[in-house]
Amino acid sequence: MGFFTELFSRPRPREQGRYSASLAVLNAITAAERNEIHIRPADFPRVARQGIRC
């Protein structure tokens, strides 16, 4: 039980908000747009960690 308390009580990393926002944007992109910029769904976590650059 101590594990769950520690898991949920720790603060989130500072980048968590940006990471979540980047994943939301990537999931909102249509399949045609993803093909155009050569991003597969498997690449989403890596791209989100790097941040979206316009």
C-alpha cells in the first residue's frame, strides 16, 4: 500500500504539462497530415518529449 501512496503523492515533473499538450496536438492531427510530415503514432512519445517546433 505504501507504494501507491508514494506513487500518487509525488509531484509531477515540470515537463509533464508540455508533454501532455504535445500529445494532445499530435492526437488531433489527421492521418493525412501525419503522413505529410512523416510522423507515425509510434513516434508520438518521442516527438512530445522533444516538443513541437513550428
